[in-house]
Amino acid sequence: MTAAERIRKRVAAGLYGMAGADTAITISIGAAGYPEHGETAEALIASADGALYEAKRSGRNCVVLAGSSSITEGQIREKMR
């Protein structure tokens, strides 16, 4: 399991107090790795940003690695190792 997926699960498992009520929160994460997704900071950020938008298009609450399809509910592709 990747660090990004562990973070996503930890956030989704909690309840957070907002405006006097407990609220469930989910996050979407776009990730990119050096050098396969970019060799400059700008290229890496652009790759991660594109992956984040793909995560949101895929229904949210998921992790997407740049250049791959959405990965949800723990079905992480171990490309980040």
C-alpha cells in the first residue's frame, strides 16, 4: 500500500468537528514520481495536477498516479516503489 493510499484511508476513517457537527471527509490525491513523470519541478507538479483532476473525475476519494487510471478503495498499483 502506498503512502498516499494510507493517508486517504486515514482521513476517510475519521469524523471531524465542523460547525458543531461531526463530518466525514474524503480526499483525492494525484501523485507523480521523478523522473518518470517529469524531470523538473514544473513538470512534476503538472503531472501530479493532471492525476488529481483524474482522481476527481473518477468519483473522488481515490489515489491516481500520473499516467495510470484511477485507483480506488485500496486497489493501488505499486508503481511508486
